[in-house]
Amino acid sequence: MSILRKLTPVVPHGWGIEDMRRTTRHDHDSRPRGVFITATDTGVGKTIVASALVRCLTQRGIDVGVMKPIETGVSRSAKSQSDGARLRRAAGSHDPMAEVCPYVFRLPVAPFSAARAEGTTVRITTIMRVFRLLSQKHPLMVVEGVGGVYTPVTQTLNIINLIDHMKLSTIVVGQSGLGGINHALLTIHALRLQKIPIVALVLNRRWPVQTKTSRAQEQSTISLLRRLAGVPVVGPLPYNPTVNLNWNDGVVRLAETAPITRLARLALASPRGTISPRR
């Protein structure tokens, strides 16, 4: 049985559908609202966290727009399993894939290198034009980055510059085990230097916690990050080795768990996530 099947859905007391909907009603502020999901590294779980968050929000009646501005390592035969396609399915979106993911490259390297290999350049102006278009169609946006905050997008711009252009709050995804502390604190420090609001740090299990040593390592990582990060720490999310074989099922089940439900509430309450004040 999948680990996700054993998890019990929990909704915070006093938080119902109408409470969530009120936070996403349009007001007179035309600025885009939403969150940008970044990470301490590549492969730590941005897409599963983003997909589960989107699913959690949409299941509660919130119209969420999704975007993966740049994706690398996408072969023509596997486009349906790309991060952008998975986000689109999680949202039940009918937006064209060209809007959800305007830049798709075959080579699994940083966007700057992937674009050069195909004789092109990523243009931030193009990404922002599509982002504004989606923001006009949806009251809340969930945008997933690529790699970490200093992953190069162009010769002069990194992911952190893209986040700053979008004026979104961030969710940082990191690993819950050994090595997670330094990477998480460095990422949080970089975002603070850029004055980018941080919604939460989400800790994801990248491997099973089966030994006494690995349990101690994870407990130490979580404890120290809760003390030092200065932002809400969510998780750890469960290790699920079958999620890539049963992706949609895994997303649905993860979306119903307490950590993702808490993350959704934090995202909606963030300075750049709230559409209208809570009543």
C-alpha cells in the first residue's frame, strides 16, 4: 500500500470552503496574486508540492492559474509527463500549454544553457506577458520555478530575478534529511536580500527514513530549521516511491493531508496571495 494511502485528511478547525473563497475574491488591486514555488535544489519536490497545493485549492472552489515558465529536459515523447502538464492537470486547467509553459527545452540543464543549445534565448518580457495574461484570467496564480533561486535563466538574470519581476511571495521546498539545513538557510537568506516575502519552507522526504541514524538526522534538520529559518516550516511530507507511477493518485491524496492544507492557508494569507481581506 502506498504511504500516501495511510494519511488521514485533516482540515484546520474553522476553515471551510467559504473562508477560502473569500480570500480569493477580486478587489480593486489589479496586481497579480499568488505564490512562486522555488527550491533549495533541483529534484527536491517542487512539482509534487505545487501540484498538491493547486489540487487542494481547486477542490475548495478556488480558480487557480498555473505556470511553469521554463522547463528543461522534456523529450517530445514525454511531454504529457512534463512538470507543466502535471500542474495543468492538477488545476483542471484549459489554458493552452504554450501559456502554462512558454519555454520548453530538450536538454536537461539550466535554462540558459538549454536555450543556447537550441539557438535561442529566454526572454523575461515574454514570460511576463504570458504571466499577466494568465493572471487576468485567474484570481490566484501558482508558478513553479526551475532548479534553485540562482539557477541562470539568461546571461544576466537568475530565477530570483524572475520571482522579483512577478512580485509573488515564495514557497521554498527543501529536503528533510541530512544536508537540508544549509541549503534551506542559504535560499531563505537570498530571498530576504531581495526582499521577497516567504510563505513557508516545505520539507520533503527524498528517501525513506528507516534507520535510527536517518530518523535522528531528519529530527535534527526539522528542529533546527524551525528554530533558525524564521518562516513557517511545513512537513515533512511523506516519502512515496510510487508517486511517479501513480502520479495523479499521489497528488490527490497528498492534497488532502494536513501539511498541504496548512500550506494552502498560509499561501492565501500571504501578503501577495490574499485577494481580499478575511472577514
